[in-house]
Amino acid sequence: MKIYGDTSSGNCLKVKGVCVHLALPYSWIAVDTLRGETRTAEFLKLNGAGQVPTIELDDGRSLAQSNAIIRYLARGSHLIPQDAFAQGRMDEWLFWEQYSHEPYIAVCRFQIFYLKKSASDLDPDKVKRGYAALARMEHQLAITPFLVGDAVTLADISLLAYTRLAHEGGFHLDGYAALRRWIGETEKFFGLPSAH
């Protein structure tokens, strides 16, 4: 399997983290999104949306969208709960991540990390919504060790990807003790170096 990705991307990190944790063999194909490498005719044949991560299976089929990819890669593993309701809760977090977390935390990070904007130049609404997302996670993680309960699921790697880098988007986690604990434990679980 080939993973087309950018090592600075949290969405690509999700896929790599799941592969490493589950010992799935892969080849990493570095793609520089800022240089337009996802817009070449060759890449667009793999992923018509022109985004990373994208995986290409040994039989030539490709799959895009980070949460769809990790859901596919982890099928039958301990990262997906056996219980149908717990699995639904995991999916709830996966969908929430793309709609209510990533558009704020990751976008602010992109603007500071890649575009070199200052925190004061960020859209105040994106910052407010980013903090609201972090607060929701803090609330859940003060109740349960991981997002779906006592065990790590795909919800945790999905939300870890940009939460661990929130400081690069100007977000301060000083008042989020449960969230900081969870970041450290989940990074260790997936064998990732600390982002702090």
C-alpha cells in the first residue's frame, strides 16, 4: 500500500499513526501540497478532489479522506469497538471532527504555521469555535479517559491529529487538564513523539 501524504498534515498523521500501531506495511509518498503536487493530472487520477492523504492499494484502487481511510484500515481491529452503540459514538466523534473541530483548529494552524500570519490576524469566529471544540473535548475527557470510554478508538487518533498541534494555531491549553492528559496518553499509545 502507498500513502500519499504530507508529514506536516494532521490528517496524514492519522493514517500513518494507524498503520504504525497496527503494523500495516506501507510506502510513504511525500506530496507537497503548497507546490501544487496534488493538482497534477497523475495525482488527480488517484484522488479527484486533489487532497492528501490518499492511499493506493496493491490492486490499484485508491481511497481518500483521512477518517474514511483509517476506518477502512482498522476494520476488525481493537481500534473499532465491537459494540454497535460504541461504534456509533466513535463515528459521531469522527464526523464531528471534520465539521466542528478541523475547520477551526487546523485552519488557524495552517494560517500561522504555513502562511506565517500572526495570531492577532486570525478570524475571531474561527478562534472562538476552536476553543468551543476544545471545551467539548475537555468536558468529555474529564468524564472518560478516552473519547468513547475506557479504550482508545479511531476517534482518539482522529482528534489527536490537530489537537496536539493546537498551540501552533495560537490555541492555549493551560486550562484544559483532561485534554492535556489525553494528548500525552494517546501520543504514547500511537508511538508518537510529544508535540510539546
